[in-house]
Amino acid sequence: MRRLALLLVPAIGLCVAGAAAGQENKVVLKDGPGKDKAMQCVACHSGDYLPMNSRFLDKAGWTASVNKMINVFGAPIAKEDVETIANYLAANYGKPPAK
Amino acid sequence: MSASSRFRSRRRLVSALSGAGTLAAFGALPRAFAAPVGSSGALGLAEIPDGMLAEQYLYALPGKVPLIKKTYRPPNFETPIEYFRTPITPNKAFFVRYHLAGIPQVKAADWALSVAGDAAGNMAPLTLAELKKNFKQAEVTAVCQCSGNRRGLFEPHVPGVEWGVGAMGNAVWRGVRLKDVLAKAGVKKEAVEVVFDGADHAPLPKTPDFVKSLPVDVALSEDVLIAFEMNGEPLPHWNGFPARLVVPGWTGTYWIKQLSSVKVMASPEKNFWMSTAYRLPRGLFKTPTFSSQLYSPNEPITAMVVNSLITSLRNGQRVDRGKPLEVRGVAWDRGEGIAKVEVSIDAGAQWAEAKLGKDLGRYSFREFALSVPVHGDGGRVVMARATSKSGETQVEKLIHNPAGYHHNVIQRIYVEVA
């Protein structure tokens, strides 16, 4: 977690020049296992991107999204965190199970 | 009932209405029908994802009126429907769309535009004063619409910014013609594309910078501007101050904000935003082809499809018996011009032509209005269908595509006459 915190602080400091940035504290992500790892997402974009894309992605869909962030956008997320983050997203912002 | 559960039940009602097509599907509706902010179900369209609907609300960025907040960082804000009741969208209400969160405050005095590239002659960077003074100024009234406007209405949903209907606006853009600037630099005969970069950047150096290109013939067309004014005022910061590209007819992705670099190139631009993003399965839409970008099974999105928006009615609205239904809105396309807008109040069985408003130019919103007498009472399904001068018309059924572009499905607004 220390490594994560060190990584997040400069990244956030760099990109919150925009005036809306203070407001994004209003966005509260759901509590659940893996939330700490998922908070790496907010280094580059506000947390509202997660609920915005809910609830229609399953775990495979969320895994694809996280991998896109890493492989295309260069997010410094460790490969071993992908599963944890995708599980968190699928559980909290995923497609509801079929009835 | 808590605020949130009230909210949820309304949302269910709205989504129940939006999918159904027949009058028989509707039961009694609450008298005061208040949909949540930015509900597309309230406009007789499929509903945006429930997570989005719960997350969005009105919020005013500095210099803007309250807009529908989709995301804070990067900022993505949608124009509420009431601002489409006039053909020109006010600057303060114009939608905001960014891909990358690093958005500098550019001072007019510091701004310079570099014009270069392997298929261009040499030219010194232009200051804003030089741009305004050394080239003939031109104006165009044109719709700027995000490629993914109405993405949130896709069924099944696709990931991305879950826009409702307001990722668009119509403005009078004033600037200089890109072709005049390029002529000054000199365009070599081997030129294939013109590549544009703005001052925005990503928080991380590894993220691909937002860079877009146009076919050289489009870049050299009469209508493409480097604009520094919008509706008679300097561009708002959030819409590209001090200068942006204006590509009438083409989707917003090409309208680079805070334009800083123009390069004339002899080969296609293949960064992520051209080669992977903003693409459609090849041949799915009858839009212009970007021929230098056809090196994979898909093709770049180019110009807009014909579309319309009814602004005078809401799904579930009660209308007084004995009064005509007032159906009003705006229609637009890629610049062929709007030939007609037809209106139906019986779920598409019969259509009548609406009266078109003043022609503000072929790239502009065109207002339409029709006062339709209603006989009897009960439910009515109101629709509007725009057709362009090239015969293109709005679709009954969504043409689904993976990135959620070109949604121009006809609205079906249910009103209750009583």
C-alpha cells in the first residue's frame, strides 16, 4: 500500500489542475474486497467512470476494461492486481446475475 | 419513501416505458411525472445504464451553467434538453468532452500554432494575432456532435462515456479557413492526411496523446476552420480556447480543441486514437470513407448520420384533451441539409410533414414544428423522423456497433391525452 500511495499522490497532483477536480470527492466508490487496489484507477480519471459503466459488464467485460487501461493507456497497475480489481468491479458495478 | 427509493421506482417506470412500442403496454401514469436528470427514457428512447443515471446530476463548471455531469476528470458534461429549444446552443450550455485529464489554461498571448509535416513547406508558428490578421476570416453555423452521443441508449449497453442525447450543440463558428493557412505553408503533392494535436495531455506519459487526422481533401475543403470565436464570443476554455478545429459535418472527435499543431503528412496517422478508437465495422454506415485509414477490418467514423430530437414533449406527459399536440424540435445531418421532418402521433401508422424553421445553413440544426389535432383521449405515441436532402432517414431499429456510435433511432414518446 505504501508503494501505491507514493504512486497516486504525484499522479493526482499532476492532473487535478482542472476546476472540477475538487468536486470529485463527492464520488464515493462502494466498499468491498479489492477496493484498495481498484483505487489505482483514480490516478488518471475520476471514480465516476466506474458507476457510469454499470451495471452491464460481467467480470470478463471489466477485465477487458482494466487490461485496456494497462495495455493501451499505460496505467501502472501490476498484472497480479488485475484479477482483484476485476472481481471488485464485477461484484460492485457488474451485471446483476440472471434471475 | 426515501429519496433514493423514489428515484429508483421512477427509473423503473421510465425504462418500462421506453422499450415498449404499443399503446396497450401502458397503464396509468402518475400525474406529475418527474424523470431523473438526463434520463433518455424520459425522451422516448432506451434508458442509459442505471449506474450512470444514479451517478449523474447537474453541476456547473467555471464559466458554464449547470450541465449534466457524466465524469469530473477528465470532464465530460452533457447539455440538458432545454437548451435545444433554440437552434443555437449558448456557449455556457455547450457540452464538454475530454479524453485526457491534463487540460492547461492557455493564455491567448502564449498560444502559437505550429504548421509543419513532411508534406508541408516551411512556415513559422502563427500567433493568435497573426492568425486573425493575416488570413481572411470566415463563419459557419455547424453542429458539433460527439461520435458517441446517445451511446448510453445502446442495447445491449457498451462501455464508454454513457451519453444521453446532449453531447452535441450548434454554434456560429468564426475563424480562418484551414486551407488558407495550409496554402501559406505549401502542401506537397504527396500529402495524404493532415494531423492535428491540441494542448491537452494525459496524466501519464505512456498514455497516447489525443491526436487526430483528416483526409487531405477534407482538410483543404472550404468549410473547415481554425475557429477562435463561438457565437460572437471567444471560445470558452472548456470548448477549446483560444482556437479549435471546426470540421462541419464530421463528428466531434475531429474538432481538436486548444489546437497547437497541424502537420501535413505523406502517410496515414496510426496512433491509438486513429487506428483503434473511433472506428466502425467497415461498410456498416453509408458515410464518407476515410480511404487512407483502411488498413484493418474496420474504418474510422467520419461524418454524422441524419438525426432529430423532439424537445417539446416528455414521455409520460399528460396533455389536455381538445388541444393540439405541439411537436417541436431540431434536426441535423452531415451537411446534405434537412429535406423534411415527419411527425406521427399514432406510433408510426400515419405521418405528417412538420414545418421547418429558418435555414441557418446546411450544417446547422434545423428547427421543426407541427401542431397536430388530437381526436379523443387516451395514449398516443409521438415520433419524429428526419430525412436529409440525399434521402438518408433515421432508423427504426438501432444499428449496433461495438463502440456505440451513430445512434439515430426514432424517438417514441408516450403522452396521455386526458
